[in-house]
Amino acid sequence: MANKTIVITGASAGIGAELARRLGRDGHQLVLAARRPAELDQVAEEALRAGAAGTFAVRADVTRRVDVEAVRNAAIERFGGFDVWINNAGRGITKSVLDLTGDDIDEMMTVNVKSALYGMQVAAEHFLERGHGHVINISSFLGRVPMALPRSAYNAAKAALNALTANLRVELRARNPNIHVTLVMPGMVATEFARNALNAPADAPVYAGSHVQTVEQVADIVAGAIEKPVAEVYTNPSSAEMARRYFDDVEAFETTGANPWAPQRAAAR
């Protein structure tokens, strides 16, 4: 696989940090963006040690369009352009639909949708000029099957991201079939996602169990999609069948025990 220049947002921890290390091992050049400079610099160094052809860390709040544009400009100035843009930044919430406020919805849409929208737009503009490229949006299985009750507004935001991703893919395919758009839907992953969720309890656990994937497993799936682009991919092999059961009969899924995650366990990223 030829080396590429890859932008990763939300790269200071979790899936984003492991993507940097994994794609570094593949020898790619990486532009890493996040709000925490110390953590981001450490990930950039780890990716270099893993084998990255080059890394560049950019402190950015990707909920601000001007910061996303600055990441794009940095990639162009440092490496002459970029081939892949991964929208990975995101945040969860722990709150029932009945308790949500307007501010909660605004926060979830800003962090999980607007940040990715800005990334999609600046990346697509660059790719249309270059004639090729690949946008990858890290969403969630909960955007397809919203069964985790405490993640209510997060589920809704990821569903919106899924729809925008599909719209972008169809439009760009019509304009240039050499521009790919991939939606990645992880299930439960062993990160501190639950601890960092809005309104999370102080003792929120790191997910564990046979149904939980490692960040390494998720990063391998994304690396595979970069090598052979696909429209969308579930990182957990069981997710596709669960989604099929859900859409075959939503009521049965919700009421007859087809949902394997009880509300107290229902959390995913």
C-alpha cells in the first residue's frame, strides 16, 4: 500500500490515538488534531516511533470551523496536501430523553455532527481539486440502532452523522468516483468514552467484557478501509446481524428481549 497523508481529528486519546499508532506502523504521514497539546504531542511521538513517515500535531477545537480550516491548511503547508481525512472527534452523554435540555442537544450536535461536517466540507473541497481522496467518519452503531437509553442525544447525533455521510458519498461519487466516503460504526470499545461523556457519573467504568472491542481491533478495521475503501463498515462482526433484526421488526426487537443490552449496560462508541 502506497504511503498516504492522513488527517485524524480527536487524535489525543482512545480510537484516534490508536489510529495514529496503527497508521504510523503502516508508514503513512499523519496530521493529528485535538484540543490537548501535551497528549497530542505524545501520540505524535508514538506514531513516529511506530514507523510513521512524518507527523504533525495541530492543536484545534474542531467544533470551530476556523480551527478545522487551520488543520487543512497545516496539512497542505506541511505535506503538500492530504489523501485521507478521518473525522473521529466525538463525545457521549448520559441522560434520558425525558431529562434532556436544549443545551444538551446543542452540545451533542456540535461535537458529533458539526465538527464532522466542517471536516467533510474542507476535505471534499481539497479532494475535488486533487481528483481523489477519502473521507472517513467514525460514527457509532447507536446511530443505526439507538438502543442505549442513556445515550439518547448521542444516538440522535450519530444518526444525523450517518445520514450526512450517505448524502456526501452519493454526491461525491457522482462528481468524481475517485473520491471515497466511508462510515465506520464501532460498538462498545474499551476506552474512557463513558467517563468523558456529558453528565457521566464519577465512577463510570471503562467498558469490559467479551462483547467489547479493543481500540486496536477498531483501528485495524479502519486501516483496512483505507486500503480497500467501502461505503460503510461495522467494526464488530455481530453488529450487522443485530441491525438486520432491528429493522426487520423494531417492536419485537424492543419488547421481546432481542436487544442484548439492558439499559444499565447500554453504552457504546
